[in-house]
Amino acid sequence: MKRSRSLVLALVAVLAATVGAAWVALPAYAAGATASFVKTSDWGTGWEGKYTITNGGTTTVNGWTLTFDLPAGNTLGSFWDARLTTSGQRVTAVNLSWNGTLAPGASASFGFLVAGSGSPANCQLNGAPCGGGPTPTTGPPTTTPPPTTPPPTTPPPTGGLPRHLLTGYWHNFVNPDMQNPATSYFRLALDIRDILTVVNTQFYNSGAMLGCDNNAAYSQGTVNFIVALACIQLESGLRPDQVGLGLPAGPGAAGGGVVAPSVVNAALDCLAKGTNCGSFRPPRTYPSLRGAMTWSVNWDVSNGNSFARTVRPHLATLP
């Protein structure tokens, strides 16, 4: 007998996170620090790069700035774990508040997406050559498919939340990264999963992103994008009942990735039932997927409550 489910449209304290993410390799400044580059993915019309900065010296590095040139015709897209700016083809990457101090032996990485082909050149770290030799010209390493073993099957805690729910969140917080299990925020979610209720990842305002298949950068604002990125959390250690889909409530709610509520419903169907998918299909279905979150209650009201009116009844059709 199918259990009843309800809509919870409220301001709740949940872990909200942005979509996103790759990482980097850097080798050096003059006094023992180095910066190295690796192209982590290449799909012909674009690529994902990663720099890693490593302090191989004996004194602490307090802040780093890395610069490099993009090939002619290439344009910088989204980036993470550093603040990137461009002047022509020259890109400047500056550490964030939490990854600028490197003790001896420590390292920091950042990643970015580029439209075009080729590899960066003329790398400098804190004004000196990066020390990693010429930019690699070989192709990216072979990507591995998502795990074939099913995600954890630990029973969810009883009570508290309906089987599927719709939530809205409050403004004003720092967006962490939930697309790479190696990052501190994702690790935090995994470390507390025994008490975690819902992680509603933000699937917008990010540009194209890699999904769990690590095959291509999916364009935001599509079923493929939502499903392929949600698959990362679902296949990396969180239970389906701990995962929700965070989407804008409608026009004006976000700068990119705004979708019709019907697209949210299609993504829910694809993940929970294996129907209404785009070209990307997840490795399995997740019938106990928790539901969806809207940014925000305020924006949904201003758009005639279209998100809630469309997604709420659809939750009752999920397994």
C-alpha cells in the first residue's frame, strides 16, 4: 500500500549547496612552492582544467596568485575554489579566504571550465614561473564510470519528514560545493549522514557542469543537468531520502538555470522511476528521493505559486 505524502512549503534549516565542481594541480613559486596543471576532461568544444599549488618549501606560504594564458578563441566559464578574473586571454586566479595559507607540504587546488580547445600556457605563481615545465599537451586521463555498486541502504530515520517534500529556503548564506566528494562540505555531509535530514543542492547559476558520468559538461536549465548532477550525491554516499533538487521558482529568481516546473517534475521522474529522462540516464533509480526545494518562497509567490502548484501534486505520483 502506497504511503501518503505531503508538501512542506516552509522556510527550513537545510544544507543548501551549489552545483558544481572540479579541482586543480599547481607547482611553484621561487622558494619551494610549485604549481602544476592537468586537464581533467575534454569534450572537443570545451575542457575542464585543474591547477594544484604545493608548498614544497620550509616556510608557510601566506597567499597565492596564479596567472596563465588561455589559447586564442578560448573563453573562461565557471570556476571554483579560487577567484578568477580575465584581461584578454590572461587569467588571474587568487586564493580564497580559506585556502591561501599553505604550511610546508600542504597544497590547494582550483578548477575551471573553458569553451574552446587547447591548454593554458605561460603559468606564473606569485610572479615567478610555476616551475612545472611546459604546459602538458597530452589529452586528459581516461575517465572512469560511476560506481556500479548500489549506494548505502541504511534505513532512513523514522518520523520527522514526509516521504517526499517540497521546501523553500531563506536567503543569505555562503554556497559550498556538493559536486565533489573530496571537498570539505561534501565530506561534512557524509560525516554527519546518520543525523542528516535533507541536502538540497542548488542546480542553477553555475554554467555547464560535469555529471556523475564525467563524460560531458551538461548545460544548466535542462533535465540532463539536474539528473546528472544529482546523481553525484546519490552515488557518492548519501541516501536518496537525504537528497533534494534545488531549482529557481521562476523568472527573476536566478541569473541562469531557470526551468519550468514541468522540467523539475521530469527530473524527479527520471531519478525516482527511470521515466521522462533526457539523453542522460542514471545508473539506477532512486525511488525514495526526498523531493525538491524552491528558491525561494518569496519568488514563487511573485510567480503565482507556479512551482508549488505544479511540483506538489506530482510528488504524490512518485514511488
